[in-house]
Amino acid sequence: MTNYEEPVSENTIEWPYPIDYEKENEISADVLILGGGIAGCHAAINAAKRGAKVVVVEKGAVIRSGAGGAGVDHWHAACTNPCSKVTPEEMMEAVEAFGDYYYGEYGNGITCYILCRESYDTLLDLEKMGVKIRDEDDDFKGAEFRDEETKLMFAYDYENRHNIRVQGAEIKPALYKELKRLGVEIHDRVMTTSLLTEGGKQGARVVGATGFNVRTGEFYVFKAKSTIISMGRPSGLWAFSTELIGAQGLEEPNWTGDGSAMAWNAGAECALMERSGPSSGGFRYPSYGAGNCGNTWYACNMVDANGKEIPWVDRDGRLLKNISERYYPSTGQRLTLYGPNIPYELRGASLVPDLAERIRKGEFTLPLYADLPSMPVHERRAIFGLMVAHEGKTRIPIYENYTQAGFDPDKDMLQTPIAPPERAHMGGMGMGAPQWRELAFCSGGGPVINWDLRTTLEGLYAAGNQSGAGSNHGAAAATGRYSARKAAAYAKSAKEPVIDRNQVDQEKLRVYAPVKRKDGGGWKELQAGLCRIMQDYCGEHKSEAILNTGLEWLKSISESEASNTVARNPHELMRTVECFSRITSSEMVMHACLARKASSRPLNFNRLDYPEVDPPEWNKLVTTRLDNGAVVEGEMPIKYWLSAPYAPTYKENYEEHSEP
Ligand SMILES: Cc1cc2nc3c(=O)[nH]c(=O)nc-3n(C[C@H](O)[C@H](O)[C@H](O)COP(=O)(O)OP(=O)(O)OC[C@H]3O[C@@H](n4cnc5c(N)ncnc54)[C@H](O)[C@@H]3O)c2cc1C
């Protein structure tokens, strides 16, 4: 049985899979995991080890899917590794010193502490699966960043040794193999579309999910005692280009906000959706593929067009005399963290901060170059060969292609894009127009979670970026691992789930509507229109009137363009339903923006009608949720995880909750 229409033009490629939109598959699980990326895989492994029947549903293919599918080179907050000089508690203090009480880069307090406690354990788990977390082959014997006893290698802060250099290009295949070994049931190429709730009611216990196969179009009803959502966070709400989606960004093309939209529609309380920041809009160089001295390329020598070296300084502006000093805290400094907007207390070495000014005055000439040949051999090989090669999206596009094209780090420099002087050293990391935005790269908000990593809905847990955890591998792995312990324990004593047939039927009508139409627009036009709404009505400057107009436009696009979009095959159906998710995510963002009636620096949030920045009475989380279709606003203390009913310290809460 098929609803498939014949190709509409001679240029349309014939669909290569058998299509059966009418077929319905029913699958049962103790623990259902939606999104088989880093968090989802660690969750699946740990739930299976606890004896649960585990089902993973993945829109792509687990073996390579997700932001971590193409690799990882540095592992954050491995505070419990034997060489670390930083305890989890000290790391929490350091992160709090950011002054960003919303925990920008590191996620929220719960996920951040779980990261600090379990990040290294997840590496040991991975090592058992065959992932190289040490310099086993002694390629870097004698290097300053290597511990000779454990052969662990460190990045950024060689004194405190909390960030581990790993060889993670093959991490997903290793996780996939482990899922298979443990008998986890994997449904690749199935896009989940909604959460099912007891009695079909918003706000009730979650008892499963729906989805469809993006190749065959078959429908899936998943019935589960407990469910973990780990589908990343919404991206691509403001800027859209099919041509630029590939290697350029730090986002994952499958991060279309399905999980956030599903949780929202099911009635979960959400927070921090109002935080967004400028983005490249896709117009940047391939990640790590242009010369720079940050992140994976830290701390590469930089020279100007005449070969003149750019000096490095410590946080106090003192000139550093040698390369080694760049990797150590300055005199009297406890530790350093690497990342954007690091406060003075934690700031590591950098190029001279007035570089832009010096370029303007003619002291240095653009373009700049990353001068790999002048780096000591271990550092050079660590940057190009260890980091670039294992870092996400670098193995093939950068390491292999550049090498095959003749790039030799022993001889060649890599040019930095000619950008405004302020961005001259950044390697294509520059930002676009202010209305091209992304939900904050790190911790973009989403469902509120508690110390069990449970959302406000019974039976529904969240892990990885979906839980607002910091945008890093360690956090995804650690929260996946932790959420599985809780979800598996809940499943053991949970009532048998009962699916509400009406809820399933309604969802089928919604999902398949685009394949039932013959005339209408395509998903790309819908997506482009949606981005325009977000650019115009949820850009850099917001106000009640602008946001309300934006909501009107979102309603209008839902009722007109989205209700007329045609999908000619299951792939187009997936893209169309992703647009539906993005419309819902955009509504979530606009409602959250309306609920916060104050401007905020850490949230990158400007209200023209409430210009006061961070007034004390707004130092709180604003929450939003749906109740019978109506938006309900609420609030929570910023550090709700250390407020009543929780204990006042991270350690106490972790010890009380981390094991069932
Ligand atoms: C280029 C790049 C380099 C990076 N480098 C580092 C690094 O060196 N160190 C570091 O710590 N972090 C790094 N990160 C970040 C890190 O990879 C992510 O934080 C981590 O992978 C997030 O894990 P996750 O499980 O939350 O999301 P993901 O691993 O992306 O998993 C989400 C999964 O959900 C699936 N999905 C989405 N929607 C649906 C749906 N509707 N139904 C079913 N499945 C769905 C997706 O296909 C995906 O597989 C990097 C990221 C990128 C992109």
C-alpha cells in the first residue's frame, strides 16, 4: 500500500525505498531513548546494563549520528582523573565565578556537577569499548602535556590537568558496537514526532512516543515505562541555507528542535529559551579549517603577513617569553579555563588584547597566519594530527583533504580569513548580522530538569544538550549515563503504560498531511519564511509589541504555508515535520522572551521596553509551559538546584540522587 505519487518532473530522482505510509509498528520498551547521539548512546548502555529492555530511536544512523558523530578531541572537566589538581567542588566554584549565573558554557548546576563527577568515568567506559583516551603508542613520549605514568594527555591548563586530549574520531562506531553487544534495540532513520501521555493529556505521565521512518514512511508507536529525550537543542531558527549546512558549523543539521517541541507539546516546563546569540548564519569557514589559535588550535603561534610574530600575554598583560607559559596559570592564579568570555580569575594566556588596534595602527599587517612550523614538534603534532584529525568535522574535510592536497604542518602556515581586525585571529569563527542568531551555543535552554534529570513530567528524563547541559561531549556522556540510572529505576516500579489511541490518530493526521496534498509549497520555502519571522520579530532588539506580532506571524505561517506544504517522499516529509518543530520551538522562544520583562547581559537579551539590564528582581529563571494549550508562566531561583527542597551543596544533592 502506498500513497507515493509518481515523480513530478523528469529531474526528480526516483525514490529508492519501498514506501508504506499506512503501516504501523508498535514497539515496547522499559526505557525508550529518543535520539541516539552521545547522550542517548551512553544512556542506552547504562540502562541496558541495569537489565532494562532498551529501545533507541534515531533520526539518522546511530553509528555516526549527532554532533559527536564526527569526533571529539578535548574532554572537559575530567576532574576525577588521577592527574587532575581540581576537585569537582573547585571546578563548580570556578564555573560560578563566570558571573553568568545561568551557567553559559557549562550547562546548569546539576548537569555541570554531574559532568565534573562523571566525565572521567565516561572516558574509562569508552576506553573499555576501544576508544583511545591515552597516548598508547607513545607518539608524544616526553611531551609536556603528557603524564608519563598514565599516558593521559592534557589540553589548555597543563598545571591542573582537567581537560583531556582524546582520540575520538571513532567514538560513535565504538558506542554503536557496544549498544549492539548489549542487545539494545535500535531504530535508525526513524524521526520521533510526539510524546504520548497518559489519557492523551498535556502534563500527564509520558508513556511513549510516535515516529515515522524517513525512508519507508512507516509509522511507529513506541510504548515505554520511562523515556529519555536526548535530541539536542533547536538550531536553524534564524538562518537557513541548504548549501551551507555541511562542515561550516558547530551545530548538527539534525538538531531541529523536535525534542524541545515534543516536550513542550506534552506540557513540560521549559526555561532559558529566551537566550540566543549572534551566529555566522552558515557563512563561516569549515570548523578548524582556517588558521587560528583558539580551541583546538590553542595556543598556536600567529604571525602577520610579513612573518612578524604576534606576542602572547598572561591575564595581566605580562608578555610571555616562551610557548610553554601559554599553557599554565599565571603567577598566583589557581587554574585556567578555556572558552569565550572567561572572567579574569580564570583567564588563560592570549594574544595581545589590543591586537585590533595594533593592526589599525600598522604594527601588524593582515592577513595573519597560524605558524605551525615554528611550534615545538609535540605541540605542532598535537594541534595538527591529534586535535585536528579527531575533533568533530576535521578528520576528512580538514586533516585528510589538506594533507592530500599537500599541506604539511612542518613547513606550511595556514592563513586566517581576512576579517575585521577584532576577529583577525579567529579562523572563521566570526559572526554574521545581529539578526542571524542561534539559541545559545552552550546551554540553549529547554525542559527544566531536577536532580534525577527528570523533567516536570512523570516518566520523562532529559540528557545531553536537550537537558541544557553544557555543549560538550563529557556533559552529554555523563548526563546520559546518569539519566539512565534514574530512568531504569523508575521503569522497574512503574505501572504498565497505556497508549491513548485518539492521541496517536491525531498525530498521524498531523504528520502525514503533507504527503496527502498534491499542490503547495516545499519545505525550503517554509523554512526560509520561518527564519525571516525570527529575524524580524525575535532579533537583537525585542519588545512586547514586536514579539506579539511575531507570534501572530508564526500563527499565520502555521495556518497558511505550513498547512499547504507538500512532501513528495519520506525525506521531504521529515524536512517538513522538522519545520513544524521549528515553528513550535520559535513559539517557545517568543513566549520565553515575552515572559522576561527585563534586559539581561548574560542572556544576551535586549528588551527595548525594559532597558534596565539585570535588575535584581529579575535575577531568576522564567519558566513557561503549556496547560490545555494555554501558556503558563512561572519562575524559579537561578540556582534552583541548591534551593529548597534541595540540599545547599552539590555534593549532598549528588550523593542523595545519583544512585537510585
Ligand atoms: C564540530 C563539532 C566539534 C565538537 N568538538 C567538541 C569537543 O572537542 N569537545 C567537546 O566536549 N564537545 C565538542 N562538541 C560538542 C559535542 O559534540 C556535543 O555537545 C555532544 O555531541 C552533544 O551530545 P547530545 O547527545 O546532546 O547530542 P547529539 O550527539 O547531537 O545527539 C542528538 C541525536 O538526536 C538525533 N535526533 C534529533 N532529532 C531527532 C528526532 N526527532 N528523532 C530521533 N532522533 C533525533 C540526532 O540525529 C542526533 O543523533 C563538538 C561539536 C561539533 C559539532
